[in-house]
Amino acid sequence: MKPSRTFKSASNSGANLYRATDLIVLITSLFAAGFVYDISIGHKYVTVLGVVLVAFLYTAELFNLYRSWRAGKFREMVINTWACLIVSFAALFLVAFIFKFSESLSRFTLGLWFIFSFLGLFLSRFFVRAYKKNRRRLGLSTKKVAIIGATESGANLFRQITQHEELGYEFVGFFEDRKPERLFEDLHLHVEGKIDSAVNNAKEGKIEVLFIALPFKAEKRISDILVKLGNSTVDVHFIPDFLLSNLIHARIEHIGDVDTLSVFESPYLGAKEMFKRTEDIVIGGLILVMISPLLLLIALAVKLTSKGPVFFKQDRYGLGGEKIRVWKFRSMTVMENSDVVTQATKGDARVTKLGGFLRRTSLDELPQFFNVITGQMSIVGPRPHAVSHNEEYRKKVEFYMLRHKVKPGITGWAQINGWRGETDTLEKMEKRVEYDLFYIKHWSLWFDIKIIFLTFFKGFVGKNAY
């Protein structure tokens, strides 16, 4: 007999309902726009409707729109929905332009369609949220939940339960066998009893959802609890401890009939790698075309103001730790690319007058868009460090080399949060790595777009860039 699956992918029961509702909103909005403007929705409009529906569903899956938002932020859900709508209509205009049928469409009707869809997608989510919150205030659609293990991960979950009433969870309490002085913070105030009490309450139906927040090393204890709960109908969830929850990923994979837990893995899996590469080629290509006059101007200025080549090419580590050669405008009088590379400091005599300006404004890094087009780098990702600095800090900073699970980027989450330039202390490098790993763990195309947008306001200059 083949062993049964220990883990199963969680499904969002409301996802299909949201998909259907969104399609109804988009379709109804088009016919409403046609009615207001008094035009017939003929075969051409049916065609453009098909383009928008396909583009919206595709983009929604790309932005992970139909994940469970039960404990999520309503504003974030709405913004993601509107972003999908904007991308969908952009796709429509692109298709209409390419196939040259835009002139036969009513711009006023399309504008009304967009506005009605914009409002409809918001209102549908607003009313669903209000309906659910009202039901839970009345005590309907609620579940009694408890946590086994007064640990840090259990405390984090407890805070989320108390902060989000839309969860519909009625918290019963923690259940622990350890003494109060060994518990995390002041969680002993919420301890209702021993772990066996939680098991008995679950069997009696007094607890409907049980979260196990014991450390990963307590495998035997967790196994015993699961065996005891095996003849109950309680929903059981295992919460990763602090170590697992702070790694890049915790994703279940199947190799034959064996389940494996992925913790060190690139976020660009399957089609996501294609999406990321498409983003780099399309956005990178457009930016490269737009900045080409600026590139020529800077190249001429570098050549005329100091001796040496226009470009400086230095070895860095790329995806998977493989060496790549990163392009920059030369900003120094030296061309260091050896086992020892000295970081630029404030008032560094090696930096040329023009180079100082280029470095402070990050204009010296613009040639790296050529690295993006050739596939060695990405627009967004952890900034690449000199090889010698990599070898130094990988020994000092935990999980440092996980930065290379993705391609290095021209801009990144660390840079727009102020962690760029000189890393003269270990703490500065640790903070940079912390933000880089946060980006990798939470990567999405929407996150990339957000970082690119914020780079225009926060990413070009910095107090530590010399």
C-alpha cells in the first residue's frame, strides 16, 4: 500500500467565487457602459471583452490576487485588484493598436467601462468584507481556536488573531506543559491548561481549530499529539518555529510518495522565472532606450574629465554564486578587480570629481542595464558585491549567500530603505542582508514594480554613497 500524503496544499474556498464575481463585474460594466452611451455591444466589443477577461485572469494569478485574504489587509487586496484591471486595459489598448482596430471603438464607452469596472471591483469586495464582518460580530461563522505551545511563533499568531477580527476566530487560550518562567514573554497569562486538556477539548468539540506552535525539534511530542487528535474532527495546523519561518521558503514538494520541505530555494519557480525575465526584458529595454542619450552624455563626460576607459568592469557573484562581470561608468582613478577591493569612503582620493557625483546619484550604475538585457542581472534584486567582499561577509553574516538564490539587481528593497553605499560596520551589512532576504522571501512582480517606482524617489541618492 502506498503511504498517504502527509501534507496537502491549502485551497482558498472563496477563490472561485471571487473569480466568478470579477468576471461578472467586468462583463456587466461593459454592457452598462454601452447602455449609458446608447451603443450596441457587437462582435468587436465581445472581442475586446475577451481580451480584457483573459488578461485580467492571467494578471490576477500573476499577482496572486485570489489567495486567502481572510487575515490580509483590505486596502492591499483592493490595490492589487485595481492593478490587475489597469494591466488588463493596457493589454487591450496594445492589442487594439497592433491589430489596428482601435479607431472602430468608442473611447467614451471604453472609458466608462473602465470606471464602472474600477468601482464595481471595489464595491464587490467592500460588501463581501462588510457581510463577513457583520456575521462574525453576531457570532456567526466563527470558530473557537487554541494554540499548543506558548512560544515565539505562537505569540506571533496570537497577535494576528487579536488584531484581525475578520478572521472570525474566538481565541480559547494557550495550552502548555512547561512552567510559566519558561514561556515566551507573558503568555502564561493566557495559558488555559496542559496540552492533554487541549486534546480532550478538541475531541469534545470545544475547540474547532488547533494550532501547534511547538519547536521543530519536538518531533516526538508533536507526533504524539497528532496521534491523539487522529480520532477527532478538529482542524490542525502546524506553525513553523522561528528558524523555519525566517528562511526563504517553506514549501511542500513531493518526490514520488515522499514529502519534502523546501527551505533554501529560488522564488522563481516554473512560470515565475519566465515572468521575471519578461519583466527585465520589457522594462529594461524601455528604460535603456529612454536613457540612451544620457548614457552617451555621461560616457563623453567621463572620457573628457579623466584618463582611462569609460567603463569599469568588475567581477561579482551572480545567480547561484557564479561569477559575472558587472558594468559601471568609471568613477575612480583605479580599476580594482582583485582579491582585495577597498570600498570607497567619504572624501576618498581615488574618486574623480565627476565620479563622486555619479556615485552619489547612482548614475554610474546605469550601464548595468546591459547586464540585465543579457540575463546576468535583474532590474530588481540584491545589489552585487565585489567578490572579495562576498568572501569576507559570507563568514560573518548568517544566510549571506542566500542572496544568490536570485539574480543581483540594479535596485533593491535594501537600497530604497537606505541600506546602500559603504558598509563600514558589520551591522550595516547585516541590515542589508536582512532586507535582501525579505525581498527574496516575499517576491512578486507587484513587489518588483513597487520597488522600481520607489527607486525614483529613494533609490538614487543616499547618505552612505560616496
